[in-house]
Amino acid sequence: MRALTISAHGGLERLEVRSDLPIPELCAPTDVRVRIQDAALNHLDLFVVDGLPGVTITPPWIMGGDGAGIVDAVGSDVRDVAVGDRVMINPGISDRTCEYCLAGEQSLCVRYKLLGEHLPGTIAEYVVVPAANLRTIPAGIPWDAAAAFSLATLTAWRMVVTRAAVREGETVLIWGIGGGVAVAVLQIAKMQGARVWVTSGSDAKLERARALGADETFNHNRQDVAREVRARTGKRGADVVIDNVGQATWAQSLLALGKRGRLVTCGATTGPIVETDLRRMFWNQWTLMGSTMGNDREYDAVVAAFRAGKLLPPLDSVYDLDDSVAAFQRLASGEQFGKIVVRVGREK
Ligand SMILES: [Zn+2]
């Protein structure tokens, strides 16, 4: 089969489309093989090319976490999906036996794995995943939207709804609008009735964000974001800050955070080590939270919204598998707004 692979870590020149890979076999009676139609990229994929501490790849390693396609084969214990079903994939694979899984918190699994990072990825003609990671999608929803949906929307849902528990009328500040998670946070926070303020270094991205419902926008290259937030909230600050940028924005995030504020992070693209003044943390009674991916209940919630035509991810661009290295170049450029899709198959 054909797939986008790497055989060593390094720059994007390591990416290679191969056509000589074996079609993967089912390993467990609960496994399902999916014939991928579209796959989609996440920032994580760049870290995989680069190499992540403690993660070892077996060459040729198949890239990609997000995907959607048609069920091609099912194990003997699979009940919820059948050959021919249209499905999308939750890229977070849990063992379903540890104490966190048994408590319904699959993204805390002690053996949690992600497609494309710890397991063969989705930018391939076929992928094998547990049936529990699949949800059927109605005919009529385009493959590209289904492929682009899961990782970013699930991650954003847990951050906004479960962890920060954003309520109607609260002010939510999102750094760096344009990436998949940030855009999904914007959509979900608006759905919760929040006032949503976003930042970007690009006026064009801020324009796109306003079209998606952003109430206030700040160009962080020209504006002092924390000062603007405090000025526009009568010095009170934001109720919730979503910061996936890390080192470059942490200090500003805390300056923008109001009393009883909640800060949620699910990434650190500019660096992982930050400084926090504990006196401001306790005096203002802040909650600083981490979040990653989401549990089955949260996946069901976002899939229900998706089936109802809500939270459809804005798409930046679509590339054929043969041009998928260009898709990664687009991702690395940081110029995208919304999801980058790789077209793998054609529905027959
Ligand atoms: Zn587990």
C-alpha cells in the first residue's frame, strides 16, 4: 500500500511517499481495518518528524494521527461497526484496562498511545485501530471535514468544557488563532456562550477569526495583549486563558488572567519551561491546568455535534498523497488557518 513515511528523524526532507508497504493485518478480535479516504495534519506530526524524547519509531514509520475512511475488515468481537461503514477515528488509543480507563478517563491511560506517534499513522491507504476508537459518520459529510475533526476538536472540548468549565458570558482569551486546536477552542467557547478574544501575528487570520465569531482580536506583534485585555475588562482580566504557545506567551497569559482565572495548556510550541509568580497565583486564586486529548464520553459529545453539522473544522488546504510533503511544508510555515488535509483514497 501507499503511505507517507519517515525512516529517520530530522527535517521535512526525511518525509517519503512509499508504495511498497504491506497492508496491515488485524491483531486483536476487537480490531478494525479502515481504508483511509482523507487524513489530516496536526502540529504533533512536526514533532514526530523531528523526534520526541522517549519515543522510538520503527522504519518505515507511517505518519499522521487524524483520518476518516471506510471499514474494510473487522475482528470477530467487533459489534458496533461493519464492513462498508463510513467512520472517523479517535487517534488516542488506550488499553481499556488500567484504573484510569476503568474510571472512563481514557486520555489519562498509563499506556496511552497516539496514532502516528506511538502506532502506525493515518496517512496511508489502510490503518488498523480498535473498534472503540471509531464512530460512524452520516453520508453527505465530506471526507476532508471528517478527517480533520477528531484530534483538534476532542482536545479543545476537554479544555473548554471539562477542564476550564467555561460558562456563558465569561471572557476567554486564545493565543495564536489559526491552528486546529485554537480554532476549535474558539468554536466551542462560542457554543458555550462565552465572549471570545483571540490573538495572532497575522491580520488576515484575525479577520478569519472574526468571521467565526471572535468578539475581539489582537495583533500580538503590534499590541500589548495583557494590557488590552485588562483595559477592556475594567482591569479585571480574562476568566479563562487558553495558551498552547508556552514560553513565548506565558508571562502575558498570567498578566491577562483575572481573579479566580483558569489557564489551560495542551501544548508548548515555543518551549516548555516557564516562570510563575506564586504570590500572584494564590492572591488571585488562579487554577493552572494541563489537558490532553479527551475521554470516550467527550469524543461522543463532539461526534454528536459533528453529526448535527456543528463544529465543522475550517479547512486551510487539501493535498494529494503524492504532494503530502508540501502539506507538511505548509504546516511548518505556520501560515495556515484551519486544518491541512491529505487526500489518500477515492471512494469506490
Ligand atoms: Zn488505560
